[in-house]
Amino acid sequence: MKRLARNKNFWFMLAGDACLSASAYVLAYLIRFEGSIPTDQMALMMESLPWVMTLKMAAYAWFGLYRGMWRYTGLIDLQNVLKAASSATALIVLGILILRRFEGYSRSVFILDWVLTVFLIGGVRVTIRVLMAGDPRSFLRQAWSRHRSWGY
């Protein structure tokens, strides 16, 4: 981890993931309340946002999302994104259940947040992989040739 902290790309990836994770959480509230978040829900969102961000960033680190370079993203990395997002969401829901008994919180926000987190965090990594490959079709050809070699 010390070696990562000295790498400027690590800080860029960390800041990007933090922005995407916060955006996913806020977007989940906006989608749930159709663009107009009630004042009481806004207060709950702002109160829980630091805890949500802390748990998400810890889950990303725990599942190794910062070990490799995004240009080499593969299915294992996407599985790790799924694991990290699922674990973080489960811990967030469990924490709110234990501490607040979900009083005032909309449960659908956490489902939307999970979907948006997986889409944004995974999507950025795949997009960078495709763009760094040069020709996007070569990425698809390579994936298809691996798929055919498995005998399907």
C-alpha cells in the first residue's frame, strides 16, 4: 500500500472512484424521489454520505480495485467491483438497520445506489480498457475468440 500511495495514478483513481461513488449515492436519491429530494431525506442523505463513502472506499481497497492498471481490466476486475459494491451496500444497510432501524430511510435508495455504483465504477474501467486497446473492435474480437475457445 505504501508503494501505491506514492503513485500519482493511485490518487487519481481514488479521487475518481470517490466522485463516482458519491454521484451514485446522490443519483439514487434523485431517481427515487424523481428529481426533488424532500428536506428530511436530504438531511439523512447528507448525514449518511460520509459513512457510505468510507465503507465504499474501504471495500474497493479490500477487494483490490487499485492493484492493477485500468487499461488491463478484465472479468476478474469486474467481479471484484461486484463484490466490493455488494459488500459495501450490505454493510451500509446493516449499519443503518442496527443504528437507525431504517427509520426515515428509503430502502430502494440502496438498491439504486448498488446498481449505479456497479455501473459507474465498472463502466469507467471497461471504457478505459476499450479506449486504451486502440480499436474498440479488437477488444470485442479478443473477448469473442476467448469465448469460442471455451467450446461454446
